[in-house]
Amino acid sequence: SKKEKEKKEEKNKKKNQKTTTGITKKQIVFPPAVDSGSGNFTRYFGYNQKNVSEDDKGFASLIDEIVSKAANGPVTIDIEASASRVPTKLFSSSNKTLAHRRAKAAKEAIVQALWKKKVDPSRIKFVIHAKIQGPAYDHDAKLLSKYKRYQYVKVYIR
């Protein structure tokens, strides 16, 4: 039930050390989402998260699409990473750093997956775009839904 879920979340928050924004350092997880476009991949993050995994929903399909296109010629991968305007102290006090690390994590996950598929990633051109987006921070970091859509990494195959 909703009340039980709220109780559990409150208990977990008390267990973890607080950041300056009042959000626990424990990563808050939002389910990953996938764009329906061919080869596109989107991973949404909780506060201060940056990791991309081959276990993320849609990641295997992304890699298969890259492998298929790489067999026919050059491939460019555009990685767009974003962080919200909620302040972070975990990444050198910079949301831009967090966005860059999300992009780097996505690139590293793709490169590792390509090696597993026997595709030389040096044949792939990666273009990284990191940005900070979303509404201005109003000391309301607990309103997760207000900021979560600005915390993502998106991968486009060109």
C-alpha cells in the first residue's frame, strides 16, 4: 500500500546520511525507460546516480542496432546526458560534472558491450553532449517528480 511504501522510504532515509539538500546519499532509483525509436536508448537517474549497465532495459537492443549498422559502415553515437538543477556535492560541486560522468558511463558501457560482440569500438565515433536542465532549484529536492525527467542519458545512433 501507499502508506507502507512511504513508511519504508522514511525508514531508509533515516538510515542514510543526509546531503545538504536533505536527500539521502543512497541512490534513489527510477526505472529506466527506452525511447521507441530504432536504436535509441534512454536511462533516467535518481539524484547523484551515473551508472549505465548492460542490464538496463533496452541496452541489449541498442548494442544489437549499433553492431548491425557498424557492419555496413561508419557509425556515430550521440550521447546526450543531463542533470537537473538540484545542487550536488558528490561530484565536485557541479551538476555539469555529474552530466559528463553520466555520458562517460554510457560510453564506457557501450564500448565494453561492443568488445563482447567482437566489434572494435575505435570504428565508432562518439559525440558527447552534457547539460544542466529543468526548473530552478527552490529548496524542494524532495519533490522528485519535479526534477527526475531532467536526469538522464540518451543515446542516438546516427
